Amino acid sequence: MRSLALLSTLVALLCAMSGGARADGTWCARYSSPGGGTNCGFYSFAQCQATVSGIGGFCTRNSFAATAPGSRRAARRER
């Protein structure tokens, strides 16, 4: 019985943690360090710029974000 309670708690914690792991921000940081890298978790241009300012890179719009121009959600709202 104790192991069932522990397993249930573990599953609940894993489900709660995975909800915040999405990177659907409006802006992406493209890092210029060796190996590159991309982080699309920024919701403002200023946030993105603050991140790349000391380490190098540039910011671009996230073409996969729900608020990006040309996305399905944005197209539905325009109709």
C-alpha cells in the first residue's frame, strides 16, 4: 500500500513538472558560441536581448509560437 502511494505521488510530480517545460515564447535567442544553440523561451525582445548581450548571439521571432504572424491561431483570429 505504501508503494502505491509513493508511485502515485511520483507520477503526480512528474506530470506537474512537465507542464512548464514548453518553449513557446515569441522570441528565440540564437547563440553564437561554439556549438550554437537556440532558446525560444522569451516573451519579449528585451528579455532575449538581455540574455545574449554578454555571451553573444542575436534574437529572432519564434516562427512556431502561437502568436507568430502566419500561425494557425493568428489566422483564425483574423477571419
